[in-house]
Amino acid sequence: MIVRRLATLAALMLALPAAAQDAPRLYSVKKDASTLTYKLIHKLHEVSGKAPPSEGKAVLKPDGTLQVAVRAQVKDFDSQNSNRDTHMLEVTEAAKFPLITLQAVATGVKAPATFPGSVPVVLKGKLTFHGVTKDVEVPMTVKFESAKQVTADGTFEVSLEGYKIERPTLLMVKVEDKLVLEPHLVFQEGT
């Protein structure tokens, strides 16, 4: 009887690592280490602003599906120029539409066998900005720093007019319609 129990216990202990590999890996964004950057181009100069994400989660499923949801407060973007930031809050109607959110999925994502290791990923999903939701594709490089920490960097463009945002002007010249978004997201497993 004791031998059977020991054999069952040994079998269960050997099965634990396999079961752990079959479980989804849950990650939370590290707000103090992550940034969302926007870039606008004007005839005279380029404008850049940064904000920390207010929230972010990622799930890597055993089948290689990666689900990501990140959002930021529009009011948190800082370009180091308070007049410009105030004008951006006006044109984006931040009081009415306070969040910018991304919900996206990628498939075929596998953690590397050794760390650190990088994986190219294309997230496909929805970006909601200024109350408008549109399909986006976000090419990213996902770097598995360790089994517990992942960094994701990418760049993608959206149209201000496509999101019904009046393009800001300087000296009566509007910025280009292209808004470049650059997420730098650091995720920690299990937090």
C-alpha cells in the first residue's frame, strides 16, 4: 500500500513540470519601466511625448497565442512643453476621451529555450483613440530577458484624421497627419 502511494506521489511530482508548461503565462506591465511615445512631424520640427502605461496585461498561452491589452491616460503624455501639451489635450478632447487603448493578439509566439532571446511578433488588434476604434498591426520585437521578464518594443503609425483629431498647427501650418506610436513595454510574470 505504501509503495503504491509513493509511486503515485512520484508520478504526480514528475507530471508537475509538464503541467506547468501547459499553463498560460500571465504578465503585468511594469509601469515605472515602460513608456508609450508619440511623435508628430511639423515642417519646422519633430514633437515627441511620453507617458507611462496606466495598465497593461499579457497572456502567453501554451498554443503560442499572445494576448495583450495596454492603456494609457491621454493627460499623462509629456512633451516637455506645457503649452504644447495643453493644446494636445484640447485637440484630442482628453476630458471626453481620456484613454488610448490597444487590445491585440499574435500567434505562433514561443518563449526561447535559453535566455535572453528575442522573437519577432506582429500584434493584430484594435486601437481606440479619441473615441474611435480602428484595426492596427503592430510589429514588435519581444525579448525574453528571463523566464519571468519580457520586454516588447515596436513602432507603428496611425492617421490623426482617421481618428477624427484636428491636426495641431504651428505658425498656421498643420503637423503631418501621421502619428508615430512607439511602445516600450516591460512585463513581469505573475504580478
